[in-house]
Amino acid sequence: MSQVNISPERRDYLRRTHRKRMLVLITQLFILMAFFAVWELAARMQWIDPFITSQPSGVLKTLKSLHAGGSLYLHVWTTIWETFVGFTAGTAGGLLIAVLLWWSNFLSRVSEPYLVVLNALPKVALGPILIVWMGNGMGAIIAMALLISIIVTIISMLNGFLTVDQDKIKLLKTFGASRYQILCKVILPASLPNIISALKVNVGLSWVGVIMGEFLVSKAGLGYLIIYGSQVFKLDIVMASVIILAVAAAAMYLGVSYLEKKMLKWQQ
């Protein structure tokens, strides 16, 4: 719709909405900058011990040092790649298994107690087993991320499938629709918001799984840097790794949010 065809009331509404959005963004940036400023000031004034808590200037020097040494991008890329593989495999595998369990009520009832137990089980307890089975490498780390994300994905997506309006399903059955047609025409489209929600949850779970895996066994990655920094009492390395991790996780979450807008727009 062109600007000429927009009513004054609509134009005023859009202007106020844009102003509120900008105000929220500016406030968020101000809080972030104030946090780093207070942190740096507290360290310089010795209100806190910079050896224990580090400080933004020390973190910046550490990032420059890692950049100059060429190791920064290796660690960042390793963790991002492991997270991407774990996230993709967990989402795709969870969706496929959820569809199978929806398709077969027998399989769903049989697997229900196992899913509950696996969801409650602390996955880090399986870390040593994964290392023995898969070796001291990237495979065990990705498997850890997969274990953490796939069970939650299965449960959330299956619950979404089961809460779809039964009247729509009965209507399609009345017209002789097959189970495959019901899945494609009703279940998946109606469950799109639930699938997107599972994707958002998986972003965080995948990062958790990868970092936990890197804590247990890794030769590169942000988790490795965190463990190494804590062992040699270089908290600048630890805080720099945490900050990079936060930025990367936020970027991945924003990517999923962008995908959500595109998919919902396509659905309409």
C-alpha cells in the first residue's frame, strides 16, 4: 500500500509504533552500555577484584590477542558448527519421530514412559559413555547437543500435533482423506507456531549441549576456552568466551525469529 493511500490515523499509528520500537531498542542498548561502564568503573576503582571478575578493557585486550594469534576464529567456528549440526539434527530428527508417534497411537503409548525418563535424565551423566562410544572428538560433542534437544523437540511437537482441532480432522475423514493428507493439510500447517516455538527452544538447548560437551572433551571451541581460562586463572579469557557465546546465541535466535516471520507470512 502506497503512502498516499494511507489514512492520517493509520499513518499516525505507524509513526507511534515505530517510535515505541525505537525507544525499546535505545533503552536496551543503554542498559547494555551502562552495564559495561559500571563493570569497568568498579574494576578500576577496586570495588571488585578484576583478577576474579575481569573487566571490559581486559576482555577487549584478550580478544585482540586471540585475533592476532589467529586462534579466535578457530574456536568460534568450531562451536558454531557443532551447534548448527546439533540444532539441525535435533530439529529434523525430533520432527520426524513426532510425526511417527502421531501416526501410530501404539508407538506413542509404548514410547511415552521412555520419553518422560529420558527428558528427566541429566544428559551430562551420559557424557563419559558418549566419549567411550564415539571417541574424544567432535562426534561426542554433537551427540551431546542432539541428546539434549531431540527429546524436548519430540515431546513439544507431538503435544502440538495432538492438540489440533479434532473437528477439522473429522471433516477431512468424512471426505475420505488419507492419514497422509490429514498430516499435510491440517496437522503440520496448524502446528506451525508450535514448530517455530520448538525451534526457538532448540537454539538454547543446542548451545547448552555443545558447551557441556566441550567442557567434557574438546581441543577447540568456546567451551574449551572457558575451561582453559578457568584452569590457568585467566578470567579475561573466560569472560571473552562467554561474551562471544552470548552474541553468537543471540544471532542464531534472531535468525530463527526471522525465519518465523517468513513462514507465518507464507502461511497467510
